[in-house]
Amino acid sequence: MTALSPKIYAQASKAAKLLKRVERKIRILRTLNWPPEIGEKFLAGGGEILPAPSYPKFDGAETFAALNSIKPLVGGEHPVLQWLNRTLNTLEHAANMLETLGTADFYICSKRWGCPR
């Protein structure tokens, strides 16, 4: 791997810290988790009728603004910057998923992570 220059190291370190701060607000599985009573009712009914839980609304404006401000830091040819850029793209996609939760668009977004077979 190409060595990190002090400049690239500082850039990558700053980007990583900022990405970590954004990442803390994006919790897909925790958001999708049904409360115990919904799961119990679903299983008690034989698992034949899917429940219609309500999900909290995710406003991604702040998240997308933060990610856009980080983009200049993760541009570059160094493998570490490319990895951080892929991480940013993943967080952007996850935030899109949370924004579309409860809509047909959620399915389109979630296909990136794989579909049941």
C-alpha cells in the first residue's frame, strides 16, 4: 500500500472522525426492529399476516449536508481515501433507505443490500 503523507493522513483522519459522527445517527436495524408486542402478535397469529408497524420519520437533511461537506476530504487516489469515499457512499445510501422507510421506494433502496431468495 502507498504510504500516507502527513497531508493525506491529516485529511483522512479528519474525514474518518466526521464520518463516525454522521454514522452514529444512521441505525437501520434498530429503526426497523419491531416492538416485542408486535412480534408476539405476529407469531401468535401464525405469522400469516404481516403487521403494519409505524416507523419514526427520518429527516436526512442534516445527514446529507454533513456527508456533502465531507466529500472533498475523501476525494483522491490514495487507497485510504478511496475506502473512506466508499464508506461515505454507504452512509449516504443507508440514509436514503431510512428516508424511504414505509414506502415502496424502501424496497428499491434495500435491494442494494440483497434480497431474500
